[in-house]
Amino acid sequence: MTYVVTEACIRCKYMDCVEVCPVDCFYEGENMLVIHPDECIDCGVCEPECPAEAIKPDTEPSLEKWLGVNAEYAKQWPNITQKGEPPADAKEMDGQSDKFEKYFSPKPGSGS
């Protein structure tokens, strides 16, 4: 099992999860984070820290797409180990649907 970051993170990117991860398995894109599935130790401490409830165990149904997104972009984006500032419109974007199709950016973030 591993944890995955889902669509709920897009343009919310709160980053509370980054500070509690004991193995630094988060990677930063321009407008979301992902978890490297081979680095995650399945401890689960990140899941309750996410205000957008964007982190889920991969055992939940219908997360295959997100496991693929996390695996692909964790190889391309820089590692992030320190919490940064969320986007100015994070609260406005929290809870919106269809964010992948509308807002996902494959561009890397700055990392830490």
C-alpha cells in the first residue's frame, strides 16, 4: 500500500503534509504535490494533515489514475521537504470538482 495525492490538491497545495512526512516522499508541481509510491512507507501521518482531504490510501476504489499521476510526476518534479505558502486562492479552490481537466499543470514547482 501507498498513499496518493488526488485532484483535491490541485490549486490548493496546502503543504501541511510535507512537514510530517518522515521519509520526504513529496514532490512539488506548479499547482499540486504528489507522493512517490516507491518512497512512501505507508505510515499514514500525512493523510489527516491535509486540509483539502486530498491524500488517500491507494486501497480506496478508483484511485488507479492518481497512483499513475503520482508515480509519473514524482520522477519529474523536485522533492519538497519544507512547507511553503499555499496559493492565494487555495480556499476558493478547495472542494471544486474536475480540477484535473481544468487546472492541472505538468510544470515543476520550486521544491526545497
